[in-house]
Amino acid sequence: MYRSGAVMAWNVFRFCTALRGLGSIMILLVLGVVGVTYYAVVLTNYGPSLTSSGGFLDVLIALSVLVLFHCLLVMLLWCYFSVVFTDPGSVPPNWRPELDEERGEADPLTTSEFGASPADSGNTRIRFCRKCNQLKPPRCHHCSVCGRCVLKMDHHCVWVVNCVGALNYKYFLLFLFYTFLETTVVTLSLLPQFIAFFSDGEIPGTPGTLATTFLAFVLNLAFALSVLGFLIMHMSLVSGNTTTIEAYEKKTSPKWRYDLGRKRNFEQIIEEPKLHGSREWGNKEASFTDGGVVQSSVETICHVHRTLISGAFMKNATSHSND
């Protein structure tokens, strides 16, 4: 029996909500890998070296590894749970573009999910999301897993049970960075023990501790290599002020209208939100910097989205006026 593409698409996206349960399992998996690694590095190999009868150099190496390991682990977990619990940014109910409110003008609308081509820098469209039944700003996309539109959505990450968007992308990027450093340190620190597995000499330890050390080395080596690829990819995206979704959509566009230069692009991600003037936090009328927004109410979330694209719009308007 023939079924329309719209019905089939609806059936497919209906099952995307099952990824929420998978994401909860993935969080437990992350904590499990951290636990195995901690047991192998701290409790099995380098922790006992601090109280052993070894030489001063062995104690110094063990202490250095443990200090570096714990510092990176704290930063990794802080960034990870910041991505998990930080709202990526959503569109407030009944949101309308400022152009409509201040000038009484209406931007051209489109009802398609992705709207006008992102490469079309001459005609910025305010799109309409049929799933949320409301308007959505530029660079905003609907997440079928979360069931809402996300500001400057990059992707939905099952590892963190959350979307990666405008307000938590910084933590996601730092999470990749510290994960790569941590897994690399663990891989290098356990490399001598891993090589010893294939030697003819006797290896100290119980079968359980040896198996844990072997497993921790393999897991951290695999994560180090895979996370390095993701880190390089996202650093490239940030340098061009592009998200994963936009990189897929725009394909071979000649000039990306949101690209403000490599330095400004990184500043938008890394800089902390700053509030101009003496207005209190959460005021909808407060002005904000290009880096982000300070808010205590849902209405002010869209400020971060406007500041992320306002510089690009001004740059685009200036170039058109000079033509």
C-alpha cells in the first residue's frame, strides 16, 4: 500500500523520542568508563606507587600523573554535566521578529522545515515551524528528539541527552578538548603496562587488576582517536561560524554570511556574556554583547540568538550599501 512521504517521515521521527532513553544509558556508560579508568590509573597502578619502596623518580612520576589526571578529570566532568544540564536555547512562545514589532513590517515567511537556503545572503527569511506551530529565528532548527526548536542548533547528542545549541556549545567544545587531553594522558600513562602484557616477564597484580588496566587502555585509546576527529571537525566549524547542520545544508556556498572572521567567530563561542549599562539581569530591554546573553527569564533567550547573527547582518548590509 502506498504511503505518502509526509506520513512516512512522521512515523520515522516519532521513534526519535526513544533516543532519550538511550541517552540516559549513555550517561551511565560515560560514568562507567570514568570509573574503570579511575580504578586502573589511581587505585591499581599509580596510587600504590606513592607509598611503595620505589625510588624518588618513581614517586615523582606517579605524583605528576595523578595530579594531572585529577585536574583534567574535574574539568572533563564539569564541562560534560554543563552540556547535560544547560538549556541549549529555545524560542519563547509566540515569538515575533523585532522587525514586525518595531516597524510594523512582515518578513517573508516559509513553511518548509529548513526554509530558504542558508547560502542566500541577500534574502533572510523568518521561517515557520509546523511542528511547534510558531515562527523561528534564523539558524534555528527543530529537534525531533527534544520536540522543540533550538537556537543555533548544532546537533542532538545522545551522549549528553541534550541538544547542542547556542547556550551550551561552548561547554560541548571544552568537553571535547578536555576529553582528548584526559584520554591521551591515560593512554600514555598505561602504555608501559599495556606493553608488559606482551612481554615474557612476570606481571605484578591480580587477574582482575590486569584486565581492568588492559580494558582502560583500549577504551581511552579509542576515545582519544575518535574525539580528536570530532574536535578537529568542530574547531573547523567554529572558525567559519558554522554549525554541523548548516555545514550539511549550505554544501558549496561561496560565502557564508555569518562568517565574521576567525577571531570574532571564536570570541562568540568562548567569551562570557556581558551586560552593558546598569540594568539588572533578566531585563528584556537590556543590550548585550556579541558573545552571548545574561538572562533570568525565557523571553531574553532570543537575545543570544540575535547577537550571534546581528554582526553578520550588519556586515552584510554594509557590503550591500557599498555596491
